[in-house]
Amino acid sequence: MFADIMKNISLYAIPFMLLVIPLYGMIRKVKVYESFTEGAKEGFTTAIKIIPYLVAILVAIGVFRASGALDMFTDLLAPIGSWIGMPKEVIPMALMRPLSGGGSQGIMVDLFKSFGPDSTIGNIASVISGSTETTFYVLAVYFGAIAVRNSRHALAAGLIADFVGIVASVIIVHLMMS
């Protein structure tokens, strides 16, 4: 019954929002179309600003993978991973996740092809993907785009949150599958 209710809500959620938001704007006497086009223009300007930072982070990720550093870190962390129940195969995805969402998704798809999405490895990879953030990507691209020079504790907080998300993902998947 709950699944049916959620299915019906999801069918109508986007059309509802597309109707309600402009109506609300019109009631508030906001020029909806002009506001939308102005926001789109600002979005395009922001996209142009982040291109250099995006290219830099993508090159760094390519070098990290091609140099063999990812494999080296995987071998180094395998004993620690096995201590918390993390299969060695998931470690590259956990290492890539703070760097790149696309790179970690690529690794996750490879894990799905090799082990299946419903396997323990597939479930851990999926939960890690939903429980962690692309910390370095966010810092490089978004902080760079708005010229933040002193990120203070953002890196440490992001990496700690990623670590907790990874460990919690492994533990939760093992609890749910046992």
C-alpha cells in the first residue's frame, strides 16, 4: 500500500511543482518568465566560471587513476577495510568518491557488472554513493568559482563526513543483509 501511494505521488509531483511554482509567483506579482530567464543567464555565467576548475580536477583524477596510485592505495587499505567488513573490490570506489562523482559512478557500474547490483559489494557501493560527497570536487570547483581562498575547516569536515559515511555504509549493509 505504501509503495502504491509513493508511486502515485511520484507520478504527479513534477507536474504539480511546474504548475504551483509559477502560480505562486503570479499571485505574489513576480514576473515569472523574466525571473526564470535571469536565473538561467546566471546559471550559464556560473557554468563558464567553473570550467577551468572542472578541467583541473578531471585531469588530476585521470593522473591519479593512470599512475597506479589508486591501486596502490587499494592494496594499502585492504587490511583496514577487511577489519570493518569492506570487500577490497569496493575500496577504489570509496577512494574515488571524494574526488569525482562520475569516476566513482563508473567504478560502481563496473562493480555491478562484475558482482551484480544486489550483491553485498553492489549494495555497499550503492550506499556509499548515497552517503558520501564529492568533497575535493566541491572544494575545487565551487569554492574556486566563487574565489574562496581560505576554506578553513571545509576539507577536514568533508573528509571526516566521507569517512563516517563509508564506514556506516559497510556496517549498515552488513546489518541489513544478515
